[in-house]
Amino acid sequence: MAEPNIFTQYMQKRNTVVRNKKILQSSYIPEKLPHRMDKINEVVEIIAPALNKDKPSNILIIGKTGTGKTAVMNFVGKELRKADPNQTNCAYIYVNCEVVDTSYGILYNISNQIITDPAKKIPFTGWSIDKVFAELAEYIDKEEKVFIIVLDEIDRSFQKNGADIFYYLTSINEILQISKVSVIGITNNAKFTEFLSPRIRSRLGEEKIIFPPYNVEQLQDILYERAKFAFDDGILDDDVIPYCAALSAQEMGDARRALDLLRMSADIAERNGDSRITSAHVRSAKNKIELDAVSEVVKTLTIQSKTVLLSVILNKDEDINPMTTGDVFTKYKFICEVIGQSALSQRRVAGLISELDMLGIVHARVKSFGRAGRTREIELSTPKEIVNMIKSDDAFKDYWMYKPPKQKTFF
């Protein structure tokens, strides 16, 4: 028996309400994908010739986050391996370009999935891109099969490295003699191809498949399908799944968000020691997800944007109401002076306020004074946790240590 430890009280309190947690993960590949069989069939129809060693068309899959793009391709990949278990005619290769976002890294990742001989594997670093590509192409050609290479989140790689990787992979068939490569790109940015050269654009998007957002009824079906295997009967209140679906339908029909809401609702119920999951747990999960999302956005702000946000926070602490752009700029200049940072112009600071407004971090509304002109009244719209995050940012430690010089007294 384990010794008493810091987890003992937690484990005794926790009440398990989820029978199988992995089913609620967005990465889980279910046996059925509700409302995506039409897209599955569309993809299968295009890539089926690979089972006869014939090269399929390249495909560009476009759709917003949470519309089932990755789930469909992972499902198709699993079925493709069933159809050709020994991979004698074709092989399915998947790369997430959000995780592996350099041209070298993508080619290295592909090679690791293809090259089985340790002596011939491409090193993690040290080679030129051209050498990596040449070695990979040579090995691929010896395999005498069709390789289906799926590049998920391809716009992330393009943002960082340009179109090099797309040029290599869409032109590889020109140097292959026996094997063939088909590229399937997945993106949630329909406009990223506008920045590609016409040649790469036409090669990469020989076939296009558009994934529309899910509506609220479809999201409910997806959640009910997962819930059947994740929970025992009587665990979920009747309004939990409709509530999760309705909240996610408002967020552009994102099935990933719907699953996150349901999974986190279950986690909150377990932590509280509750035996049922209710709409109150869903509300708590919604608040936590939104807080996490805002905190991630705030972490990625530039130092200038953080300084503007701190200026808004400090003005609110001083109860300046209404707060105008001028009030924020005055405080901003003072902070910049204290921490030794170059100050931007008032016009540029006004632009940063607008950006914070678009991100939902502050609320800036224009107020007209007739002939006297217009100004913007600014309100802080972030929770206390985000305020504390900004105040504790290392960039502002000199500000909190600053002590204004004492005024001289004359008699």
C-alpha cells in the first residue's frame, strides 16, 4: 500500500465519472465520423488509385478549425493501412506542420517514417536541404510504391519558411523513376495559396475539398456519439450536450471546442467529487477555456502592446473614468521612461489600443462631442488573472521598483 502523500486527499475526493477519457480527446479517431462521410468518400475516391500504385491527384483541404479536416484524414489513413496492411502498394505519411514547421524538419520527419534502415536515416541536423531532399527521393524511389504525404496546418510552415517545402514535394515526381508521391495539404486559411507562385499553387491544389462548419444539430450528434462510449448511463444531465453544442456553434461550428467543453466539464465534476455532470459544470468549463485562450493571446503580445495594456490597467486602478486615449498615452510614456523603452507616437499607441480591442482584451468605443471632436473611451475587459499576469511580467519589474524623487520643500 502506498504511503500517505500529497495526492491522497485529492484521490479520495475525486469521483470518476468518465469511463474512457481518451474518447473525449480531439486526437482520438472514432469508428464513425458523423456528418463527414461525404468528405471521407470524396478523399477516398481521389486517393484510391494509390492501392494500384497509380499516383492520385494532390489535394488541398480547406476549412476552419474544428471542422473535421484532421479527423477525416487520420480516419482515411487508418482505413488505407487496413486496405494495404503490409504497405506494399502505398504508404500514408502524416506531418503536423504546427509542430514541425521548418523545411528541414518536415523532410526529416517524413524520412523518419519511411527509412527503416538506421544506417541510412537522415541526421537531425547538419545537412543542406538539397542533400536531405536528394537522399529522401533516392530512398523513396527504391520502395516502388505510392506515398501519400499529408501536411497538416501547411500555412504555419509557409508563414515561417515560405514555399520551399511545397516546391520540393510537388516537384519530387519529376525526378522519381518508379515510386510516386501525392501531397495532401490541410489548412484553415483559404487565402494562403494566393501568396504561392502560380506553378506551386496549381500543383498543390489539383483537387480542392472544402469543409464547412458544423451546425448545432451536427455538433450534438458528434458529442452523443462520443458520450455513448465515454460515460455510463445517467452521468450526463439531459441539457449538457445541447449546451456544449450551442456554445460551440456560436464559435463557428468548432467540434474541437465542443469536445473540449464536454471533457473539461467532466474534469471539473470529478475534481468537485460530483457524481453527475450538469450545465453548471459546462459554464465553469467555458469560463476556464476562455481564460486560457485570453492568457495565450496575452503571452504572445509584443512588449509595446503589453505596455499599452499595463497603462490601461494602471489607469483603471487609479479610477480614471472615463479613460481616454490621451490618458492611456500619458501613462504609457511614463512607463516607457521608467523601464528605458522607446515610446511610440500617440497615433501608433491608438492603433495598438484598436488591436487590443479586436482581441477582446479592452473595449474601446468612439464617443463624439460634436464640433469639439471625437475621442475613444476605453474600458478593461480582461479577468483578474490576466491583469496579474501583465503586472508580474518581467519586462515591468523596473517599474515596480521605481520610486519617484522627493519634492524639495522651500521655506
